[in-house]
Amino acid sequence: MWDALGHRRGHCICDVSKSVEPARLLSAHNTDVIVLSMSSYRYQPLSSTNNSIRLLRLMPNRDPNTEIQCELFEYSLQDSCESHLYEALSYVWGDANKKLPVIIHGHRFDATVNLHAALSRLRNHSIERILWIDAICIDQQNTAEKEYQIQFMATIYARAYRVVVWLGEASDDSDLVFGEMLREEGKTSPFGAKATKIDSAAVALLKRPWFQRIWILQEVAAARNIVVMCGRDRIDGYAFCLGTDGFIDSYEIPLQLQSLIRSVSYLIRGAIFRPEYSLTQSSRSTLNISPLSELVDMYHANHATHCHDKVYALLGMSTDNLSNGDLLPNYRIPWAELLQRLVRHVISDEVSVETWGENQAAVIKSGGWIVGEIISVKIDPVRGDRYRVEVLLFGIPLQSGLLANVKYHWTLQTTSNSIHTGDLICRLRGASKPTIVRLGRDYFKIIMVAVKLIEEELKYEQSASPSIGWTTPVLPQRTFLLLWDWEQSLRKTLHSEYYETWIRMTDWESEKAKLEIESHLARAKRLWNVTLTLCDMTTSTSAYLRDSRMEERGREAIGEFDVAIAHKDITASELRVVKSLLLEHIDLESYSHNANSGLQPLLWAADGKHDVVVELLLDSMHKFPPTLLSQAAKKGHETVVRLLLQKDMTEHESSKTESYMALLLAAEAGNAAVVKLLLDAGRSNVDFDASSTGAALLKAATLGHEHVVKLLLETTDIKVDVKDEHGHTPLLLAASRGKQAVVKLLLATGKVDLNSKGIYGDTSLFQAIDGGHDEVVKLLVRTGNIDLGAKNRFGETPLERAISKARQAEPLSASELGSVEDQWGMLNWPSERERRGLQAIITLLQDTEKIEVETKNKQLHEPGNAEEIVEDIAEETFSVKRLLSRKMARGRQRMAKLR
């Protein structure tokens, strides 16, 4: 047997013919004790009678500094079903390299310092004490005896009239903690009066290795009477648990330590309620507390030096039938093999398992189904050793006979791994209970290998049956790659690259991959399985987060497939394998955006420029989704568009409509290369009429896609003055948004109507002025074909409109604003860019009008023109006066409203 800190229990087997030189050893009380030369104790074999054990008779002595004298004798547990008059010690061995002598029948036995201290404290001054102590009562060097005796440890502790828990000598003010517990008589908050000092002392006490040792679980679980000792102090086990529980509830304790303390406290508290233990006739004894799978979930984080003990220490509490002997104590089999046996026992014989050396982790491959997910998790406020979990289960049969997704409240026992929101509930093939898993990169991590429902409460659907009765998973069966990790070192690096590297090393497909291509295929397959599994869950409350994870892994998987297909060393047979693997779970006839439809992987491949995968998927499709061309055009997937056009998918009328939509979407997105492909194909396959190219031109001009506009203008039948439903031409739309490059291209055609008006009476010039786009105004004015006297629906000329906008652009002063609240955003003035643009436009238009007036003055002296020019000037003067009068009136009205 082994202790909790990684030190072997007992090194006591020496030949009696050998002697030890006299030595000076340090006793537990710092007193020098001279040990005369004597032989080491040699064990006598136990009789063949079943249920025989050794007991230790601790001899009394009034002198605490004298050597410890003991005797061993054989004892049968079969004699009575009642408790026996011996005490069983529950303790930690301590450092195996530091030992002190104990005398047994006149021979020396080397005990660890911690055990020696316990014996010193247990020794009575005048009465013998009968004890069972594993390090002394079991011949630790006899493997066969040890394996046999381990099977009866539950019986040994259950039959003892008392179990003594030895926490070690007093230190770090542990005496204060025990004193406060006794003074408060076990109240749940015993630490208030001396908070600072007792708090640190209590934390130090709870961190002692006894609480983390896996063997103590069985020892206190079997006990019916427990006393806890620390140095000279002792307290009843139930009172001790009340004290520690109160401390955990009141102060900050690390979560993992809380879990360990609560699990031990729970077992100790139950001691006083346990009935008399009856020994069965089976080949081993058990307390029948829980199935082994649940015990492993709860306690695999407890410490044991020998990995085997993480299994064997739990057998005495298990309800499982172990008659086949695969899991019975046998230290001769390698740990890796024992762990594989355990996995198959707690999950199913149908799983594949890989383990390596002394690693406390296994990689498991199994078919299975996702049946639900965790919605929320809370620690039970009354019972700290339980979770209150809200779950969403898929495909629960209602009384109506229909299947529905139903929310439940579950109460679960706390486990070594904390459950988180977003964890998934799956049913592995052949398993009797669901498993809770957490998403990794290209695998799943087991959080709870077997879900044990303590309570279940239906949340909403009162007509639904209990979830425990669900039988038929409604989602597809998938392949799960699972990592079951017991080691703290691995768990701490959950989000680091260490996990990912380790899973790749241990996945048997990667392990056996001899070529680079096989490695890419193995990873692609893992990623693809995870992608499809996440895709199955389309109705969960966390769909957005899961979909992003699904897409991320799906894209990565497609990339791995692409590398494998494009590999220079790939053979024809390997290519067929890749195609089969990629297409195995894809429904090419389904055109939804799920990962298991043909559309989504195709778009992922196109996004990533994985052309070989794109071509493979398209070649494998017997028919194409009606919107595939337009979606590819919108996203700029040139390869997809080119291949689709090569397949003559534009033969039917519906395909021509799709080609028109593709051109429109590509133009809107600014995908010039796709527009060119479509236009080139249109010349031979699709007759894009003027309305088609015109609509595309309107979209491209509006958004300023210069290269697309240039391509469209090169078509022979394009109408550059095509109008949308508001009467807006491409020039008007481009001018309104300040798309200078597009305006240049349109003006260069010489075919645009500069003075064309929309349904609201605005021309391109007015739209450019309203936006403060001075460079566009300059381009329009310099054509010489702009009517600067044209008026909009408000009766304003371009110059008047510019002046009006400039005045509106000047924000009111603080005194003018007063306490006016901007409830409708009316005080959102134009930006600084627009203000500067408007000033430039006013200057430009004024200069232009000045030139025109000078020209008229020049013409005034010409015969026949004077009278006409005088009339024009009079009319303009009247217009300016009328404008100024109107503006002043509007200003007064505006200020009156603000006040």
C-alpha cells in the first residue's frame, strides 16, 4: 500500500539473521534514544482461514520517551457480526526516508515519523490498546497478501468499534482551532472571536495531507464512530465536520480544496447513522455506497503515490459486481492496462482506449449522441457538496407522443472536475448513463463520466416525462474523441497548447501516421467530427457561441483536407480515401447553412481559397442549390463562380434569374473579378439586358466601386442614365455620396445628363452641395454644361443652396441654446469636413457667377444686348433681396421656437 503523498507504506521486511549497528535516532519528542543492535521483525504468514487479519497490541508505558513496545496477533473477523474491540487508525504515512524504531516481539520495525508520533499519542500509561494499522498489520513486502487484505479493508474499518483519524502533531496553531471547536460545541461559525489568527490556523489544518489521501475515503466511509486527533487534541468526528463546514462557508477556500474537504466531511458526518456491519460470504467486502463510475468522478483528484490505488481504494465503497476479477487488486499489472480496464468497465466494452505509461489520462474513442447541454450551474446553498444544474435535453417524449427539447433542474453530486455552463451531455454507445463533456480544440474532455441524478425537477413542460426515461437519441450518432484526464498538471493547462499537442500524440490515427498527409487527415477528421457534433445542436440557447466555434473548427478542418488533397505525394487510392472522408457526413442535396449540408463547407472552402476542396465538392454534387451562384458572387468566391459557369448552369430560366442576381450582388459587394466572370459568361450563355447591367451600375455607383463601374461601362448596351425607383441616375447617386472616381468615369463617357432630376427635383449638383462634396461640385461645374440657374423644389439656385447649408452648419451659441433639449437630434450639425466643403463650394460658385457677370458686362456694350442684360440684372437683384428677406424671417422663427 501507498500513502497520499507519494511515499510507500512500510519498508519493514528484513531477514532476521541480519543485524543493525547501534544508532542514535531522534524520537518524536526530540529525546535521544539508543537502539541496541537487534534483528528486524519478520512476519509469520496468516492462516488460510478467510477473513483473518493481524491486530497490534500497543503495550502501556508511563514514560512517553521510552521505546514503543508492540505485539502482533492473528484475529478472525468471521467470529461475530458485531463490532470488535479494536480501533483502526486512519492516517498518512509521511516521509518514507525518515523513520523511527518500534519494537515488535523484541525485534525492530522501522515506522515513519508520523506513525511513530501517532503510536506515542495513542499509548496508554497502564492499559493495552488494540489497533489495526495497515503499515504494521499487513506485510507490505508480500504482494499477494497485500492484494488479498486490501479487499477486506472496508470490513476492517466497519467492524472496528472506533476509527481514529490522526492529522499529525500540533503545529501552525492547530490547537487554537480544536479549542475553538470544542468551546463552540460544534457550531457552524466557530471562528468569529479570534478571526485573524484562527482563520490562518484553520486553513493550514485543512491543507494537511490527510484530507487529500484517497485511502481515507473508504476508512471514514466505513466507520461508525470517529474521533479526530491532532497532537494532544481530540474531538468527535461529527463536531469536527460542523466546524470545518462553517469555516468553508465563511471564508475563501480554493475550490478544489473545498471539494476535497466537503467530500470527506460528508462521509464523516454519516458515521453516527450507519448500522451494524454484516460480513458477507463474498470474496471481498464492500460498503455499497455508489457505483464505481460515480466514485471515480468524485475522488480521482485525491492523492495516491501508486496509481493503482486510485482504483483499488474505491472498490470497498463500490456497488459494482467485480466477479470477473479485472479490477480486483493486482499490483503486478501495468497501470496503463488497469486504466484501460477501468474505462471499459465504467463506460462500455464498445469503446476504444489508449493509455501511456504512468500517465493518469486516457484517450477514448466511441460512437455516441449529444442529448443535451448545461444551461446554468450553481452550488447548492444548503448542501455545499451538490450542484443545482439547469439542463436542456433534446428529444424528450411528451405524453402527446411528440418529441421536444425540455428544460430540467438536476441535482448532482459535486465531482473532482467542476461543471460549467455550456458543457454538453452525451450518451456514449453502450453506456448505461449519460456523460458530461467539454469542448476542446479537436476533441472533448470528460468532466463527469457517469451522471448520477440525486433529484430531478421539470422546469416548464409539465406534460413531459422524466428525462431519466429517455431512450432514443434524436440527433445523429457521431464519433467522439474523448480525453479523460485525472492529473492536476494537465488540468491546469486546459487552455494551453500542451493539451492539443498531447491529444495529437495520443490519438492512434496520428500515432500511426507515417506520412505528413496522414497526419493532416487525422487532424481533419477530428476537427470535422467536432464540427458535425456542434452542428447537430441547432436549438440550444447558446447557439450563437456554439455556431462560432463550429465555424472555426469547420474552416480549420477544410484547410487540413485541402493540404492533404494538394500534397505532392498523394496517391490515387489516398485521394479516394480523402474524398470519402470529406463527403461521408455531408448531405450534398441539402442546401441549408449547417455544416452537414453541402453548401456551408463549400462556402468555407471558398472563403479560405481552398480551391481543390471547392472543385471536389462541386464535382460531387448532382444538382446545385438555386442560390449558390449568387451567394458565391456576393462573397467574391471566384473559383466557385467560374466552376459553376463552366457547368452551364445558366441554361434554364431560373438559372438566368440567378445569374442576374449574382451580377447584382457582386456589383454591390464590389467584387470586380466576379463581375468580369459573369459579364464574360453573359456574352456567351446569358443575355444580360440593359436593365440587368443598369441595375448593377446603380449599385456599384452608389457604393463607389470604381473598378466594377468601369467594367460595366465597357459593355455595349449599358445605359449610363438608367434610373432607379426614385428617378436617381448613377451620376446623381455617386455625386450624393462624394464618389469622385466614379463621377469622373461617368462624366468621361460624355453620355450623362448633368441636369437630370430625381423625383424630388434635385440634380447631381444639388446632391453634391448637400453633402459638402466640393471636389465633386468642381468636376460637375468644370464640364461647362451645368445650369447654375436651375432651382430645386425650394426655389433655390445652387449658390443659394450652398449658402443656406453653410448657415445651417453654424451651431448655436450656449446663450442661444439655453436649456433646450435635443430630443429629436435637431442639433446634430454637419461635420467639420462638410462645413469646409460648403465654404469651398460657395467660393467656387461665386467665382463662376462672377465670370458669367463679367461676360455679360462685356456683352453690354455690344449693340442690341444692353437692354436685355439690364433686365437680367434687375431680376437677379430682386431674387437676392427676396432670398435675404426669407432667410431673416426663418431665422427669427427658429430662435423664437428655441426660446
